Amino acid sequence: KTDFINFISDQEWKSIEPVSSWFGPSSFLMSSMSALFQLSMWIRHCHGYLTESVGIPVWGSYAIFALATLFSGLILGLVSEPLEAEWLVSAV
């Protein structure tokens, strides 16, 4: 506590370089990291629900998440390909 009070009263905070806006709490990078963390917590919650409440074995839960990952990649690939082709045609 005394170190913090001395830090403020002696104005040592003026000698510290500010955090770059790229690493600020509201930056795109930190917002993306927060979204990934929230996604991982949601996946953990779903895994717990599937294994504890529904009674699916752990390997079954992993298989469900693996299939969901594969299908979401397939859907994203199918959606992004026509968008990319349209973007390339309009850019030329």
C-alpha cells in the first residue's frame, strides 16, 4: 500500500511509458482474445453439460466437437469461396 501511495505522490507514474493502443483493452487484438476466451469457456460448459447432464461419454463429447469443427469449416469454406470469387471479379 505504501509503495502505491509513494508511486502516486512522487509522480513516478510520469516516467512509465503508456501502453500501445494495439495492446489496449478496447483494441481489436484484445477484443479478439476476449472472444476466444469466452468461446473456450462456452465449449467447456457445453462439454460439462454433455458429459454430466446428458450422460454422453467424454470421447463422445470430443467426437461431437470434432464434427462441429469440421462442419463449420466446411460451411465457412463454401460461403467464403463465392464471396472471394465475386470480390476478385469486381476488383478486376
